[in-house]
Amino acid sequence: MTEQLPYRSFSAYANETFGMKVYKVPIHLKGSCPNRDGTAGVGGCIFCGEEGGSFEWIHGSIGEQFKENKERMKTRYNARGFIAYFQNFTGTYLPLEEFKENLKAVATEDILGVSISTRPDCVDDSYLEAAKEIFPDKVITFELGLQSANEKTLALINRGHGVDAFIDAAKRIKDKGLRLCVHMILDLPWDSREDVIRGAKLLADVGADEVKIHNLYVAKHTKLADMYESGDFVPLPMEEFMERVILFLEHCPPEMVVGRLLGRAPEDDVLFANWNRSWYYIRDEIIRRMNEENRPQGHFYRK
């Protein structure tokens, strides 16, 4: 890909902030979430697999995972800058002391920051303060899974929370001076293009620093897989997903970091993913269209 990126990528942000390419080191947490254990719901989100949305798995303790993945990245990419990424399940849905121990396990000298995935209904000030105490001079990012700005869609996908919970959590994170990243699924068939635009405006309103865009996989052994096989769920066309991504970015602030345009999943774990096209093709096609049609990030953004 040689074209100029029409959006602010994570790589650009990392170069501006740290002066180097930065690699996120994935860490797999054993755990659950309130949408599985009955606190907010049962069964989890209809698209969420047994590993809590993560398809990566490395055995061992938090510290062992971090060291092993970091060494692999050093060897393969000659990497020097690292962010510890607690990516699956809900990183703050565990006792506070356990949360602290998890963070301390990755507090090495060469770490630049930490990124913690969680849910809007699992953000407590004590956890935010703990992260600041353990990493007083590092970049701390909390990643909130919102997925949709449509309340009806959130209910249909069994999120177990609404938009108000997201707004409250986002405010807590920003009030503590921490980075906020939001995950959005843009090809949910229950959402319209207007909902996609509404989502972009919502992220701008709460001051989100970063967004990670996802497309909807059909992971095996999920409620969505049952719906897919019965015909109750039909994926939106790839063309519609790409148009929604561009529309979304056009309404995002130009300074918002775009952590990803879409995701990837191993073929053995899913019934449907990426319309049987390569991740690179879809990403490059979105970039090509944004450039050729003069539709950069922030094109329609107004404060």
C-alpha cells in the first residue's frame, strides 16, 4: 500500500508520540463479564466466542505471556516500543487487587503504555486511579466496547448496557486524563447508515482519542452462528461495509486515531468473515476510494 492514508492511523500517532513504531503485545485474560454471569445478562453478546472476542491464545501467566510475545516481536520485527494490551473479556471485571497485580506484571522498563479492554458498565474510578498509580509516566488507554449507538441494536445483540452507560464511562476515563479508545461494529444489519453517522458524532462528543472499527464475524458456537445457519441473520454486503466505514470516518474528528479499519479471524474459528476476501484487499479498497473520491477523515466533521 503506497497511497497516502486519508485517516490518522495508529502508526502515525505512535511516531508522533513516541518517535518510533510501537507494537501492542496481546495478553489473554482468563475471566468473564457481567453479560455472561447473570449480572447484566447471560450468554454474552451474540457474536462473542468462548475466548471473549479474542482469537489469540497463549498459555502462561500474565508476565509469561507478555515476555513471550514481546520477544517474538523483537525477533520478527526488530521491535523496540511496546504497549501491553489486555484484550479479551473485561479487564476491569475482577477484584481490584487482582487488577493491580495484572498491571504490575507488565510494568517493565521497556513498556511505553498499557491498553485495557473493558465494558462501559465496568468502569470504576478506583480502577482508573490504580492504573495511574502503577503507570504514572506511561500512556494509559481504556478501550470501551460500544459497537453501536442504537439502543435497539444494543438490545438485539445482547450487550447488557445502553448508550448512557457508555457516556458515563467515557466521562470517567477522560476526567482522569486517560486515553479513550472505542470499538465500533459498522456492519450490524440492524443499524442504518444514519446510526453509523450518529456513532461517529457520539465519539466526537465524548472526546474519544481513538476508534477501532470492526466488521461482524460469525464465530462458531455463538448465538450469531445459530442465526446465520438458520437464515435469521444475513451479513451485509462488503460494499455496504466499506461505504459505512468511509461515512463514519468522514464524520469523525480528523485528529481521532483510527486503530483499525477492520479485523481478521482464523478460518477455523468462524463460519463467515470478511466476505472471503483478504483483509488487505478490503483495507486497501477503502483507502483507495477515500483518496479517489476525496473523502478523508473529518470531511464532514463540525465541532
